[in-house]
Amino acid sequence: MKPVSHPLSPDAEFRRRIASNIRDLRRVRHLTQAELARRIGIRAGPMNAIENGRHVPSGRVLFRLADELGVLGGFGNARGE
């Protein structure tokens, strides 16, 4: 039997895209994961999980990330431009 996912849980493609965009933007700004995590008030472990698509951040953390990385419009197409 195929597992049923929660209707609000993000699919793998969404998690991959968000993770990739966060990682790209962090690198463009020459920040380590630990430094970005410190700036937004989370630990380095969860930051690593976010960037590797293993964890979807809460809305509050996403907002802090967007603010710190300069993309308050969101991460869907963000490339730091």
C-alpha cells in the first residue's frame, strides 16, 4: 500500500527547489550555514537539514531567511537577482 501524505506537506520537488535556492543565495552572500543559522536564530543542524531538503522550515524561519537573504518576495524563483 502506498503511503498517504498529508495534503499540506510539501512535495519533494518543492523541498528541493527551496533548499537549492536557500543554498545558492547563502553562497552568493559568502555565508556559511552556521553563520546564516546564527543570524536567523536557529542552530546549524536544522539549517543543514533545510538546505538538504530534509526539513521544511516554518513560516517564521522562512520569513527570517528571506529577510536575511534579501528575497522577501519568496524563494520559489529566487536566485539572488
